[in-house]
Amino acid sequence: MVLQFADTFDNPSESTARVYIPAEIVTDSAFPFGPGDSYVLRVARHEGFAVTPPDSDRETIDLPPINEEIL
């Protein structure tokens, strides 16, 4: 199952942006992180960002198409 969610960024200050990940995604067995897990956030310039475990050697990630029903 492809997990997707659409929302807007929360900006609590000029130098901070927050992204909320809904419970239905975080609790799905496909979600790769648990409480206390470390992560690395990598930015794909002008396109988006990826959050991966620190030991990930992936340089590209295949993304599914955006589900128009979530927009």
C-alpha cells in the first residue's frame, strides 16, 4: 500500500519549519522509524526532501505518483 498525506508546513519561527506525520502513517508497518530512531533529512533541490535512516546508502528513491484524491 502506498502511504500518502497532503498538508501545509507549520512555521513556528522564521528559521523553523515543522511537518506533522499522521498516526495512520506512523503506525503502518511500512513506516521505517520507531520512537527514538535517528534519521537523516536530505534535500532534493527545488523538488522535495527524503528522510532516511543514517545507515541508508540510497542516493535515489523511486516515488509513487501523487494520489490526486489527497490534494
